[in-house]
Amino acid sequence: MSKRILCRCEDVTIEEFGKAYRDGFAEMEALKRFTGVGTGFCQGKGCLCESALELARLRGIDPSQVPLTNIRPPIEPLTFEELASLDLPPLMGEMEAALRGDDPEVGS
């Protein structure tokens, strides 16, 4: 039997998701943290809806009763190039000196 993929980014199968549920991870947030579903490059855009539907099926409830997971930034993935191009303020005082290695407060 071929794998039935639920989360393409993290390569989580429907079978793995179901096993995690049977092992006691009965809430969507717990399933997300244990299996990694919804934590990949797409940040859940490609799998959280299907995951919620699968959880509803496993629990025998209406999908509207499945609470969604906590969404944490970045909601839209950033490449390293995009991150490097952000105009951020420079580090301040002691932190900047410590990172350069010339902070007199930091022993050598």
C-alpha cells in the first residue's frame, strides 16, 4: 500500500497522524507539535485543513468542532535573502560590543 501523505512539507502520513491520535495526542495543537504537521515551509497552508478534517473523522465529530492550531509568525515564509535585506536597527551598545568581542565587561 502506498503512503497517503497528509503534510507534504514534513512528510507526515495519514497513518502516522492516526497513530499519534491513538497514542493520546487528541488535540490539533498536540498533533501538530508531535507530528510536525503544519510546521513546514507552507506553515500549514497546504495541510491544516485536511489535518482538521482527519482529526474530526478520527474523533467522530463535526469538523467545525476541531479548534485550529496556534499560528505563529512568520505566516509567510521568508528566504534568507529576504531576511538579510530587511532594514533593521543596529544592535545597541553592550550587546554589539559583546558580539564584536571587545566588551571590557566580558572576560577573555
